[in-house]
Amino acid sequence: MVKQKLLHFKVSKSTWILFFSVVLGNFTWANSHTDTSKKQLTASLSKNENARFVTLEANVVFPEVLIGHEEYTLEYIEKFSVNRRAYLIRTYNRSKKYFPKVTAVLNKHNLPQELKVLLALESAFNGNAVSRAGAVGYWQIMDDVAREYGLKYVPKQNKQVKGKQVKNKAGKKTTAKTAPARDDRKNFNKSTYAAARYLKDRSKNLDDNLLLMVASYNWGIGNVWAAMKKTGKADPDFWDIKDQLPAETRSYVMNFIALNVIFHNYEKFKNNTLQFSPVKIKVDNTDGQITGETTAAERLQ
């Protein structure tokens, strides 16, 4: 019995020695690899700590008369600012010659100065512009409107007549040279005053609602009244009748808004710092540089 116990003790002791040898060996092997992974983890954390995200807040400012319903227009204006950038820059530069004069006339008639962009939308500052419908000049005025507001004009049906057939001394028919008829719609000052008077009348018809006035300039006051009546509302606005308007008139009013908002924020637009909505960007803390800036064009994709 004593020998058996002694043998048992020896075996147990050997087992323990073997056990600790294996454990210590494993610990040494594992410890060498654990150190490496810790270093990698530390480096990874350190790298992440050197970067942070900041949010650039929206900085677009609407003209006072266009405040309201921005949620319906921001996306359209942003796309317009990206897709029509060259047009906007070209139009803004050309407007410097005309807009100050138009603004002065609008002020005399107590009209919002934002209406000046209609000149760009209508004719792109081209006094000789003629539409397919027969509208003529800077403000694209039709014959009946020209007559109503006292402008001299060449009727649409007479525009193809180049001269009168007469007989010369030899008795042969020839075309007499005639002085070109005057069309005041091609005269910047006269047509601008007429357009201001027309818009003043529309402001009275439409209770000074700017966007309805713009819609009526494109579609006609009678059509706008009819669309307003269909809503069944006592005092409908542009957004109430928007779906009843022709696509051309809807785009016309939205472009009117877009031009005014972008021109109101032109320096930011020109410098590519105009923000229509908040955007998160990555900043490297090590040197304070932006490493992941998102442009407007990228946000629209």
C-alpha cells in the first residue's frame, strides 16, 4: 500500500511538471504573437484618432420674397446650379449691363426687383429675339399686348412683306425700297417700361403673388385664373396649381426661382462654396486638411 501511494505521488508530480511545461511554453508562444497584434491594434486606433468628421451646414440664402416652400425648390436649384453652371455664369455676366436699369424701372412701379430675371428667361438679352408664337423683343411681347400698352409694332402677318410692288419708268414692276417699320418691342427702354406696366397689372389681378405673376407672364392671366378656380381654394398659390400648369410654365417658374437664388448667392456659387444641405466631410487632424470633401456634383449622383 505504501509503495502504491509513493508511485502515485511520483506519477502525479511528473504530470504536473509536464502540465506546467506545456502551459508555460504555450504562454511564451502566445505572448510573442499577442504583442504583435497589440501593436497593430494600437497603430490602427492611432490612425483613426488622426481623422475626424465635421459637418458643413447649408449656407444658401433665399431672397426675402421667395422664402417659403424651400423644401420644394432646393433639389431643383442645386441640380440647376450643377447642370447649367456655364449658362448661369454667362447670364450673370451679361446681366450686369441690363439688370441695374431694369431694377430702377421695377422700383418705379413698386414691383419686386426679382422680376428682372424674366428678361434673361425671355430673350437672353436679345432685342431681336422672335418666338415661334410671334412674341418679339427683349421681353417677348405679343402683338395684342404691344397694342394694349401703346407700343409701336410690326404685326405678325406683315413681317414677311419686304416692300410694295410699283412700276418703274419703263413700266416694269419692281419692289420699292421702304424704311423698316419701327417695333418698340426691340427698344430696350420702351419695352422694359411696357413690361413693368404689364406686370403691375398682373400684381393687381393676382394680389401681389409673385410666382403666380411669373406663371401668368408665361401662360397668360386667363389660364392662371382658370387653374386657380379648379383648386376650389379661396386663395390658392403657385404650389396649389402647379400640377395643372403646362410643363413649360412649371419649368419657367422653377427657373425663375433658381436664377434668383443662385444670383443672390453668386459669390459662393462662383467659388464652389454654396451648400444647399448639410454635408459631412473628413478632416485629417494631423495637418488640419480636408481629405474627403464632397462636391455638389458628387452628392447629386
